[in-house]
Amino acid sequence: MFNKIQKFILFDILKNRIVIAYTLLLAVLAWSVFSLEDDSNKGVLTLLNIVLLTTPLVSIIFTTIYLYNSAEFIELLLSQPVRRSKIWAGLFLGLFFSLGLSFMIGAGIPILLFVAGRTAFILLVMGILITAIFVSLGFLCTILARDKARGIGIAILLWLYFSLLFDGLVLFLLFQFADYPIEKVMVVVSALNPIDLARIFIILQLDVSAMLGYTGAIFKDFFGTGLGAVLGFLLLCLWAVIPYLISRRLFIRKDL
Amino acid sequence: MDGTFPLIESMRYLISISFRFGLILLHSFVFVQLTIAATYSVGTGYPFTSIKAAIDIATAGDTVMVYGGVYAEGNIIIAKSISLIGRDWPVLDGQHKYEVLSVKADHVLITGFKIQFSGHASLDDPCGIKVYDSQYVDIIGNELNDNFFGIYLQYSKDCIIRDNKIHSSGTEEQQIGNGIHCWKSDSLQIIGNTISGHRDGIYFEFVKNSVIWRNISHDNIRYGLHFMFSNDDAYITNYFHHNGAGVAVMFTNGVKMFNNTFKDNWGDAAYGLLLKEISDSYIFNNKFIGNTSGIFMEGTNRIQVEKNIFKDNGWGMKIQASCMDNEISRNNFVRNTFDVSTNGTLVLNTFDHNYWDEYEGYDLNKDSIGDIPYRPLSLFSVIVEKNPPTMLLYRSFIVTLLDRSEKMIPTLTPDNFIDEVPSMQAIPL
């Protein structure tokens, strides 16, 4: 499965101090959350906030910076008889596996130890998917801007948009259309933000979903059923695949 | 001869005393003879094989002793003041057709029976035991299984329902009755019963001056305790858990709620305690743990909520703007998602000396009262009350951010929704 390029990139990143620090950060946060909260359900909620904030941020920024920093390495590889798509895939898989591994080691171990079966599984899957999505968005940022500062700027803006601005817009919409039955529309709108999608997915697993009221019930009807869950999962996968495919297409055509 | 006279005198005295005493003895003997009640034994190998036959013979004050076995005698009517006592758990079977026991006399005791399978009918509500217009009826230590209604009292006074186990396996509200159903009654004592699987565990409507003490009501389909138009009652040290919608106390004044535990009533429309149109009542020393809403108050006036524990609830208290002059003091609010929420800007209730685990103030003069006031209302809880679908943003980053900024500079939350003297430490309860 791993070719030489992927292996090289994977080990290069795993040795990276930032990735080690990220692993440690996740570990410290997760362990402290679970040892402070007696109720693992509440622990999951606190951890959820952290995971949905740090994981995307680290994934997208690290990916972007790493890609810019390895511009020369990429150019070197391009001079070899290797297909461009293979190089891009190698970079993606290397970054995704290393960041995913950090997540699994840092947050995954305490989650598996403290949280009951199904919720732990969903939480881990969501963490991995969010990592993949934001690595993929990082690739898009890099390819969209040749300038490093601009690329990182776009990455930060994207992160800000998905974790903060989008929810602000949702809040605004909810108040603007308070008099209309927009619950079903909200299901569609939430699909436009992978972080929201992941958050709702996990909350529906927990007891607190009863607090979501009527809207929550509609979401549960949709995402709680087999078909809805599969659809939601596929949507998240699309969020990981599409930005990557766009960036690959641009990379293949790019005049370096 | 000085000494003989007193001697004779004292002897005469003694004789008269013993005579009188003998008379009293004789009297009492005759009296006992008259009132010693007959006991009629029912069971295989006893004079009677049918409970109905024994009741027919019995007169007021008699005892009908029923020994172990299954008795399927249809509807047994007790229209005399007798004691019906079960030995070795005789089973009274209603065969899914009849009301099992109907009490239509005062001074009746029913104890030691297993009563099961009453009929199901929504017109005349067949029961395990139904008391019609009677006083001093004691129903003690019975087991009631799978009846439509368990124990039903109407127009009754001074009755005691104690230590019964009442269980049914209802699945839908409309297909099952209540565990203990009391209607238009007075001075009842409901003590130490365990009720599960009914529509409402205990149901009170137009019941006055009664006490509900040490009962366990759990896993009922609707309410653990349902209280309507029942003034001046008290319920004390009961345990209500896992009921479909918690406990509802409505349209009543003068209710005392002490020392109860409301636990794990969790669901879309579940409350630990639902108060609707209640006034002049006292909620003291209860525990609200793990409910969607600990207390939901609507149209509630002049209530004291004192020294309760609110822990692990979705909402500790939901106080609607229709509530007035309620005093919420010296409670512990611990680990609730929202400690308090309200649906308007009008606040006519007071908070003082409560312990809020999210309080971040300080206490410079060490009087264990926080020096800066605490605002228990988070911005997000206000937003959610205004626009329920926004709950969708629960636990999102923007909500955390909004709450933080609102805590620093309150702008949108009502500014008199405040605990001026928050407690620094949890109140020992």
C-alpha cells in the first residue's frame, strides 16, 4: 500500500516536533478531561469541543506549512520519472496517516479507555474524518496560492469560517427565518460544514440529544437511521475527497 | 382494744374492693364475650373454600382469614366492616375480566394478598382494589400485579395504603391505569409503596390533607406522581426515577415537597418536577439528579425552593416568565448543562445564597459569600428559549464564545436575573 515516497514522507512527518507536540497536547487534554469529569458523557462533550477546534486547526495549518516547506523536495521528485498524481497522493497519505496516528494515540487511547463502545467509535471516526477533511483542505489552500503567507492566510480563514463564522451565519439564519419551519433545511445547511456535521453526529449519540428538542428530533430521524448515518458519513468522506481531487487536478496542470 | 377497730375497718375495706374488682372482672368478661369477633378461615382444608361465602357469613368486626391458593371468584365485594387477611400469599385472580376487590364499607382491612389480572375497561376502570365512599380502610402489604388500575380510592377518608407492591407492564398510556389513584378524598396516608409500570404511579385529584411518604415510583409510562387540584398535601422522602415524564404537580396550593429524589427522568418532554399553576408551596431538601429539566415552573407563585440539590440535569430549573414571587435560596447547582433558564425578560423571582459550581467570583472578606453577584442565566439558554432550533449549535465554538463575552458584559440577558449573594462553597445537604 505504501510506496517509497509515502513511507519517506510519513516517517519524515512522524519525526516532526510539531506533530509530537500535537500528540502530547491531545493526550494531555483528553486525559485531564476524563480524569476531571466523573461522568464520561460530559467528558465526551468537553473533549468534543477540543477535538472540533484543535484537530481542524492543526491539520489544515500543518499541512499547508509542510507543503510549502517541501516545495523544493516536490520539485526534486518531479524531476524523477514519477507521475504527478502519485507524488500528490503520497504527500496526502503521508500527512493524513501521520496526523491521524497522532490523533489516535493522543485522543484515541483515553477515549477508548473511558468512553463506552458506540460513542467512542463514532468519536474516533469523526476525529479521523475531520483530520482527513482538513488535510485535504490544506492541499487546496497550498495549490490555490503560490505565496506561502497567502496560502497560510487562506488556511486560517477556512478554519475560522468552518469553526466559527459558519455557525454565526447559521445563528443569523435561524433568527431571520424563526417564523418558518426551517428544521429540514437546517439538515441540508449543516451538511455544508463538516465540523457541524461531526458535532451533531456525536451529540446524537449522547443522552443530551434529548435536549435538542424538536430540531434534534428531526436530525435524529435523519442521521439516527441507518440510511441517514450512511449518508452523513458519505458526505464527510466527500468533504475529504473533493478538495483533494480539485487540488490534484490543479497540481497536475500546474506549471511549477 | 384500740388496735382492733382499724383492723376490722381495713378488712371491710378490702372485702369491698375485692367485690368491686370481681364485678369489674365479670363485666369485662361479659364484654369480651360479646365483642370477640369470629374468624372465618378460607382455603383447602378449612371451613370455607370460597372467600365470597365467608364474607356472606361474616358480620362487622369479623375476620376472614384466607390461606394460600388461587381464588378466581370474579368481583369480591366487601360491604361490611371486616378484616380480610391473607396467609401465605393467597392469589386473587381477576381473570382479565373483573374488578378484583371492591370495598364499600368503613373500617376494612385488606392485607397479605396477591391481586392480579383485573379487567381492562376505560368506562368503569376496573381495579385491583377499589374503595367506594368509605372511611378508615387500610390496605397494607399486598402485591398487585398487572391490574388495570392498582388501588383506586374515591370519596374516601382516613384511609391508609401502606407497603404495597404495585406493578404492571403497561406499554401505552391509554391502555393502562394508574398505580394508586385517589379521587375526591381526604386525609389519606400513602406510605412505603413501590409502584412501577403503570400510567401514573400515584395519581391525586381533589385530594386534601393527605400525605405521601417513603414511596418508590419508577418506570411508569407517564408521571411518577400526578397531582391535580389537591390542596394542603405533603409528599415526603419519596423516590421517583425513570418515569416517562417525571412528576407533575398542577393547579394546587399549599403542597409541601420535602426530601424527595427525582432522578433520571430523561427525554424530550420529561421533567424532574413539573409545576403548573402552583402557589404557596414549599420545596425543601429534594434531590434533582440527571433529569432533562430538574424543575419546570409555569404560573407558579409564592413558592420557596430551599436547600435542594440540582445535579447533572440538562436544565436545573426552567422558570417561565409567568412565575412570580418565588424564592430560590440555598440550593446547590452542580454540573447542569444550564443551571437556570427563562423565556422572557421579566424576572419577579429572587435568588439568594445558592451555590453555583460555575461561579468564578472571589471572597475577599472570607464570609463564604461571593463578593461579586452571579448571573446564572447564560446567553445561549436565553437564545435557545427564544428560538429552540438554535439548540443545534449546542457545544459549538461560537456558543462558548458568546457565553464568555456575555458573562463579562451582560447585555442581552435580563440584568435582574441575578444571585447577589452566591455561596462560595456547596451547601452541606
